[in-house]
Amino acid sequence: MIRTVLIKNANLVNEGKVFNGDLLIEGDRIADISESISSKSSNTLVIEADGLFLLPGMIDDQVHFREPGLTHKATIETESKAAVAGGITSFIEMPNTIPQATTIELLEEKFSRAAETSWANYSFMFGGTNDNLEEILKVDPAKVAGLKLFLGSSTGNMLVDNPKSLEAIFSKTPLIISTHCEDEGTIKKNLETSLAQYGEDIPVSLHPFIRSEEACYLSSSKAVELAKKTGARLHVFHLSTAKETQLFQKKKSLADKKITAEVCIHHLWFSDEDYATKGNKIKWNPAVKTAKDRDGLWKALLDDRIDVIATDHAPHTLEEKQQGYTKAPSGGPLVQHALVALLEMHHRGKIPLEKIVEKFAHNPALLFEIKDRGYLRKGYKADLVLVDLNAPWTVNKENILYKCGWSPFEGTVFKSRVTHTFVNGQLAYEHGKFPNRTHGERLTFNR
């Protein structure tokens, strides 16, 4: 029997509009959207939304779920479950696991694991290195989200710093190239200066000086220049400076852009003033920088120079984070709290609901050409999230779902909460509980 769900009297947020209506799910698809839909049978699950806001499920284009090889920090199962509780129904995971996903065989092993354990829909990026162009060219663009290049510090062989290798990759791959842009030489020089002054006791407040505006701009500007030279399709991850936003254009249609950009929740929320209280919990690469940079990122997001919002969810254990600056790893958990943080910024007048949906659902789907997701449209996959904009709650240890058990938002009171999340038509999350064990699907692409 095809399962049917009818969501009644919701405020639907979709394609630049907010309107009251009903939405019918049949099986894994949206069957109808209308002002009023009658229940077709007694077996239909009817959810009276009573004015809750219904959004397409969020699509997070940059996460690190740590599997394989780093599962003491997180797993695909634990983090995808936290993502679903946060209204994220699809994710794209990065290749810097152990082993790194730099061959087709290793990439497919990650897909196999996700098929077994992921609560949300999934894809994985293939990892580029200085010497794996032949393997890159084997990747099927219809089955894999894209290519990830680390142009700044990374582990093992993931740093791509050979100019000839870079130009060959940019010139020959049809894949979307997503980049982490920080200049390695600048970072090393700044770190040496800080070590000379402080030894191993470098204050975390110096993180944005070590991984500086100069390091970010130098790398991202080179990537943009190379993309223009070669005609490559470039997507620059996690902008952290106002200066970098000058590299990107305002265009009404995302389809007209060959060079796009992303900003992450933490760079929109925190500033360097927060290191005093948050310490290593907000140590990310690229670094959280000044309030002026944060304002510049918001401006670029709202005027469409920045196209996508993501999390760069990258958990570490609390013990790892409590080490000194040089040993504490960069990154933090965010998927459970990203949407409610954006809704908080909506309450503060920073961003319309329609813009949140555009940048966190529509545009990732458009940019990566994801098939049948990211919108409230008849015939599309029923990946949906219901949110209550007036249901305050406080983030604490008891309600954090990440395997690492902590959040940079601990103690924060959010006015909004996710009440229901549907993955492929199945109710995965409802008022703090998980009524059905959903199994996400491998994302496919219209390429």
C-alpha cells in the first residue's frame, strides 16, 4: 500500500513566496499542493499544521561525517540523524576521511556505507590530489556531487598546490570543482611568527590572524582567476572575509553563473569577539573573523554574490577541542542547529524566510543539478520540514544529538524549532522523537 500523508493549513515557503495551503504526499513524492485538499482515505496520516511553516528539506552541500576512519568523532548514522532533526534532508560529504576518497573504489565504499546507515539523502565528493587526474576523469557526473580540492592546509596528500596539476584539473574535469581556499605559505609564515612570540601557548584569538584575510583572498582570487582562464565550473566553499565577496558577481539566475560561492552558519553568527568565551569551540578553518567581515558576508548573501548557505559540519571530541591552540583541531558540529540559527536571524530582521529557503534548499539543488529535490513541487521527492517560529528552547547537553556531545550553541535560546521532518515521504522526526527509521537515498544529478 502506498503511504499517504496530508499536511493541512501550513504556511508554505517556496520559490520566493509564502502562502497558506495543503500538501499531499503519496509514497515518496509530493502528489499535490493546493489551497485545500481532502483526505483520500482513512489510511491517510493527516497532520494539522495550524499555521506552522512548511519548507523543502534543507540541502547541506558541505559536511564532514568522519566515516570511515574517524568514527570516534562521528558516523554517517549519528550525524545524518542529527541533520534530520535539524531539518536537513540531504547532504554532500567531503573526501578527507581515512582513507581519503581519492579513488573510485574508496568513494563507492562510502556510498555503500551510507546506503546501510544514513537517515538522510546523501552524496559524496571525490577528492582531488596533485597526482590523481586520471582517476578524477573516471568519475560519473550523473552519480557524484562533484570534486573537492583543498587549496589550503589539509591532511596527507589532499593539499593540491602544484600549479600544473591544478590547471590540468580545472581544464579537463566536467565536474563542479568545490574549493577550500587558504594560502598555505601565508598561514605557515603567520604561524611561525606566533610560535616565536608565544611558543605552544598561542591564544586562540590569534586564529584569524594566522589564517588571515590575506591567506583567504590570495587563494580564492587565484582559484577564480584559474576558473575564468579555463572555463571550469567553480564553487568556492566557506567564504570568511568581506574582501573575498568582491570576487563574485550578482546575477539573477544561478544558471548564468560559472563561478559561485558559499557561506557557512558560523561565519554568519560568530565574530572574533566570541573567542574570549567560546575558545576552541569556534576554531574553524577558515577562521571566524571580524564583525565587519561578518557584515560583509551578510551583505553579499542578501545581494546574491553568495549563492549557498551550508554548515561545514566537522565534529571533534570535546577532549580534542580542549587541547592547546596548536593541537586542538579546527571544526565543529552544526547540522542540528543550522536552520534554527537562520530562523533566529530571521526573527532579528536579518533575512526573509524565502531567502533562507533559496540559499539552503533551492540553490544547492540548482547548483549541483540535484534531481527532483530542493523545492515544494508536485512530482518532486517529499523531503519536507515543518517549523514552529514561536516555540522557544535552549540548546543543552540533553538535547544535542551529535556523537561528540557538544555544540558551540550550548546555552543559546532559539525562538524556533523543527517539529517534523520528512525524508522521501516518510516521517523521520516528530517533536523530538524519531517515529520511523528512514534510509536516505543516493542523490542523482541532471547532468
